[in-house]
Amino acid sequence: MVGYVAVVWTIDCFVGFYLTLPLGLSGFLKRWKLAWWVKWRAGTFRLNYDLHRASGLWLWPLLFIFAWSGVMFNFGPVYYQVMVKLFPSQSIEEQLKTLHPVHETEHPKLTWSQILPICEKLTSEQAELKGFAVVRTLGMGYSEHEGFYSYSFLTQEDPGARTLGSFIQVDGDNGELQLVYTPRILLLGNRIDNWLYSLHWADFHDQFWFRLVVFLLGLAMVGLSVTGIYLWWKKRETRVLINRRAAAS
């Protein structure tokens, strides 16, 4: 259900943007400029109209980011079908298929204490080879369905600091490197995925000011909803009044 809401929200971003555009090309920029500002001394209806339109325009990039990232989280097939057509990208599963075949095993031959120094060494080698710097280690995990250890770390190019970082995948039986996942070597589409993930969770380089921006955006969305409902209700009242007058005549 949330996925459908995110899709509708994304479409609404473009519809709302289109509705702010003036008709015709004559004096386009001059007339469109009015849509970006609010006439504070106007009447109640015009004030709400200006607030709704102008705030939607100024906040449009952030509104779209959260709408589209919502599609990514909750309606993955739609998101990836669109992104693959627009940007070069490759799923982790596709990358694994080009390297080593995965194998399901609940008990790998290498233990956690044995695999840790292997992962640290492989990470250092890949950092030197591919030109990235490891800021800090995030953690380790094991996938028994694919038979690999995952060693996560943060680089200077990762957009997030808490929710998502770079990682390598190492075979749980022989310690061979299976996959390196870091912004330095990702395709453009995969980089966009990482940015959307981090921005959606207000995790932009662990910056407090961005979390504050996201908080204020939430308040602004409440304002957009209130002004939108008000405008819809007033227009509905006008349509009802016109229909009554037409019926009376």
C-alpha cells in the first residue's frame, strides 16, 4: 500500500509542477516568477493559494527525492524498471553472477575469527587498488543463503554515515573476494540508489543541519496538505454554487 502511495506522490510532484507553469510562451519567465512568491497582504484564498504553490516549487527537489526514494523502498520493481532505462546500473545479484557462483551453507569452513583478518587485508588491498580511503569499519555479517561474509566500512565518498556504507563480500569457505561495493567503482544508477537511501533516512554525512531540514520539510508537508484541502474545499463550494444557480435558472 505504501508503495502505491509513493508512486502517486511521485506523479503528483510532476503534475503539481506542471500546474504552476503559465500558459503560452509569451513573457513565460516573467509570469512564472509570480508563482514563486507569496502576496502576504492578499485575501485568505489568494494567500493560501500562493503559499501552496510557492512552497511546492521551492521544496520540489526534496519532495521528489522523498517520493521517489519511497518508491525504491516499497515498490522496487517499478523503481528499478525506470532507473535501468534512465541510468546505467547493475544489481548486486547481477554482479555476483559475473564473479563467483554463490553456494548455500549454514556452517562455513572459515570462522568469524579467521575471516576478520582476511576481510581487513582484502579491504586495504582494494582501497589501495581502487583509490578510496576507509574512514571506519561498520560491521560484519554472514549470509547462509549465499555462503559469504559481508564486511562493511565507510569511505570518504559514501553519502551516508549510519544507514549505508561500502562493503566487500568474501567466500565463507575459501576467503576469496567475491564483490567490492563502493561508490568509487559503482555505476551511476547504483550511486543514485545510495544517495536516495541516505537522503531518505536523513543520513547525509551525519550532518545535523540536514536532519533539521528533513524535520522542517515534514512540517512544510503538513502545511501543503492543509492549504491543499482548503483550496479544494473552496473550489468545491464554488462549483456547488454554480450548479445550484444553473439549476434554479
